[in-house]
Amino acid sequence: MEGRSAWALALYLFLVTVADSEGLSWYSEPALCRHLSWSLEQVRGARTELQKAELIAYRQGLYQVLDLAPVLSVGIPALRRGGEAVSIGETLAHLLVAPNAGVGGGR
């Protein structure tokens, strides 16, 4: 979180506050502009900054707040390039191809 702009931190706090248990929330750009009293450019700039820092994933109004703390590696990529979340189908397919990829697997 260090080095983030005040706009990015404010958007992150908003998204954490409204997210469900999986870190997901659905907000259109106009809705975020209304809730935060921001311009469209401010919303887009803050979102881009959070995506580049890999703090959120975003696609067409769907936001996912990503984990801050490092987690145990299970050999499954959590994100694609550009901050896009990996689907549950891809995750399951990866596990089926590499059944020993569980926590501590291969060690």
C-alpha cells in the first residue's frame, strides 16, 4: 500500500468496505462517481493504479480486492497479466493436471 495515491487508497477502502466474503463487489463507474463524489477520470485513474499494484482485479463493473498478505504457494497463478482474475474452472483444471500441487506438494 506504500506509495499509493490518496485517490487509490480511498477507492481501495471503499471496495474493501462493500466487498462480499470473496472480496467481490459490483459497481458501475457512474455509481462509484456518485458514492465517492469523484469525476470519471478520478475513478479510472485510481482503479488503474490499484490494478497495476495488483491490489484489485477488475472487469466490466466487477471488482475483486486481492489479498495483501503472501499466502502459501500451491502452484496456481492467482492472476493473469494485467490483474485479471483466473476463473475457478482454470484453477480446477490446473489442480487436475497437477494433483500434487497442494500445500507442501512436491517438497
